[in-house]
Amino acid sequence: MSDILIVDDERDIRELIGDILQDEGFETRLASNSDECLKEIAADVPALMILDIWLKDSDMDGIDILKHVKREHPEVPIIIISGHGNIEIAVAAIKQGAYDFIEKPFNIDQLMVVIGRAMETSRLRRENASLKRTGTEEIEMIGVSAAFKQLKSNLEKVTKSNGRVMLTGPAGVGKEVAARFIHAESERRDAPFVTVSSATIAPERMEEVLFGRESPERGVEKGLLEEANGGVIYFDEVADMPLGTQSKILRVLVDQRFTRVGGATTVSVDLRVVSSTSRDLLEEIAAGQFREELYHRLNVVPIEVPALEKRREDIPELASYFIEKLHVSQGLPRRELSPDASAMLQTMIWPGNVRQLKNVIERVLILGDTSGEIEASELPSEGATGEDEARAMLSPAIATLPLREAREMFEREYLLTQINRFGGNISRTATFVGMERSALHRKLKSLGVVTGNKQGGRVAYVVEETE
């Protein structure tokens, strides 16, 4: 997939563009109508298409072809050209997924600039798809908290087996990173890692995407299950899989074989299955939205990926990691976190979890200064508060209390926040708040705050109200 397909009903135009591109070192193919276009794509998917809107003697116009190609091959950039161009056509083309729109008669230099950008986009998409298919991208597990260490320990225990794993946890916690870690540390590390994005594949196309298809016109097209043969198939957000597909996937798990859509040949596969969900599958089963037998087949080894609030100690390290990655991948400034910014990040509310943290860091690097430490004042304010009963200091009710009670409430919630921030570590909390450890213990006792073990590490909580 490295050439450019030029589709135009005007012979002079398509040959002119083809000659120019060949002079620039590109390989080209030409098509004059929709039938020729689809045959060329079926033979070999191009790296880029240059597509005329109006095609004489064709069953499909350019917009129809655009929709078809973006549905079947969304990774292919398509540049629309037209001699009858207007803003409505341009907007329609862009909305349907066109990379860009150029009106005839076009400027050759302008066309070459757009083609150059589109080819680079195509190259990056292919490389990204290749990395996701093979699983060779670098997988880094970042964290020092008790909750993170427990997660990593659980993942390491399942890497050497072929047992099916169900990763649970709210959106944005890094379930796919955990799945890729399992693959990278397993004996299948050199085999494909293929992701099935259950929530983004249209239900009517799910079976073709998974099982592939056969037809006289297009021949054999492999599905994701076949592409993953020998490696790992990862069902992301499996609760979004259509019920009809669930029953067929269940059969694949039992038999390790299937037939393509429209075909009769049995395809055998060797797959390890890892799944994830942010929903309660038992509730989905009770509501008739998920097959119980499939749940038991997938949920052999359940592993919870903890929310970011359960691993607040990891936030500074995660933030530093994202700063470095964004510097390397996007050229954003490489900046340090100030102590105040680090502390503020650890006390913010993170409903979007690790994904939200990454977005916040990226926003700060784009909009903030290009040098110097990241200060707390640069962090967005909307993540610093939230409707959380454990943050009583933020409640308007505090303003109605007498000073002594208000002070006690503030101290209690402040210390709760800091202790949980440091994973229940009293020594580190005492150092941060500027108290002797023994004094902090006395203060916590007077406020009715104790520390104890809960899932995800040590936490602090109130066991009694002071009088």
C-alpha cells in the first residue's frame, strides 16, 4: 500500500496528475469511473486517493465512493477534486472524511503540498496500525503506589499462561495498556496484538470486521480474528458487542474456528483472548444485554485496573512521563513540575482517570510557557473540585458553622486528603504538613480519623465524629 490512485473521468486530467506524480517519484494507478476504481482498490488498497466529485458513466459519484472507501478502509486519505466545486461540496466531502478539497483548475504546487501532507498522514497511519497489530510498541507501566504494585503483580502472574483475562475499571484507567503489557511479557510477544474496539464498530459491520468475508468480486478479506492468529485478540469494552455477535464469538472460543461472512471454508485460529469493560457485566446479564455463558468464558481471570484516585502517589511520575512523551512525539516543551503543581495534581478530582491527566498535561504544555517549571496556577481549575462528600471543606455548609467546628472540619478533611494522597503513609504526610509524626497521630485521633487497609492500599477515613 504505497501508491496513489487517481480517479477522474477526464483522461487529460488524470494522466496529467499521474505524470506529475511519477516525475516526483510516486507510483500511480488510474481509473476513469467507479467500477474501475473499486476494482483497483480490491486488487490493492492505495496509500492515497485523488478523487473527482463528478464521474460520467459511473454508478457511483465521488461522494459515494468516498463513503464506501472510508467505511471499508478508513486509514486511506482521500483528496477530492472538482471543476464544479463550491463550499457546499467541500463541506460535504470533509464531513464524509475527505482529507482535503481542491478545485479545478488547480495549482500544481498547491496540489503537491496537499499530496505531500496526505502521504505523510498515510505513512503515520500505516505505522501506527502496524504497531497496534504486532504489539511491538513500547509498553511502560508507571507507578509506585500499593494499588499499582498489586495490579502489576496480578498482570505478571497471568503473562505466562494462555488463560483468558477480563480487565475491569472505569474509563480512562489504562485497561488497554494493561492488556498490551500481558502480551508484551508473554510467549506470544512476537505475534500480533489486535484490538477490537467494540464501541466504535457499527453493529451491522461487526461480523465482517471480526470474521472477514468472501465474495466473487472481492475475493477473500481477512477479519481481525484471522489477523490475530497466533497472538492476542483484545476485546475493548466487550459489553458493547451486539448480542448476535456474542453468540458467534462464544462458538469461536469453544471451537477455535469459524467461517468468513459469505464463505464456506472453515478457518482455524490459535488465539489468546483478553477483554475489558467499564460496565458491570452482571448487571448487563440481568438486563438481557450480555450472554452469561460468554461472560464465564471471558472472565476466567478477573483483574481490576484501579482508578487514579486509588493511586494518587503515582500522579507526579505519570505527569512527568506524559511530559517526556509529548516532548518526543509532538515537540512540546520539556518542563518540570513545581512542588506546588505536583501537590495540586494529587489532590484534584480525576473522573477521567489517567486519560484525563494526560489531556491536562498536554493542554498545559500547549497553552503555557515554553520554559520554567509548571506552576499550580497553570493547572485547570475545573478538576480541582467536585461533588465528593469526602471533601467537606468545599461544601457551602462550612460557612454556617461556628469557628471551632469549621476549623475542625477543615483540619479533618485536609488531613484526610493528604493521608490518602500519600497512600496512608503517616511519615510522609507529617513531613508535608509540617508536623511531628507523634503530633499528627494525636491530631488524627482527636479528629476521629484512622488509617486502615482497603482495596488499593492504605487509606484514611472518619470513624467517629468529635464532640
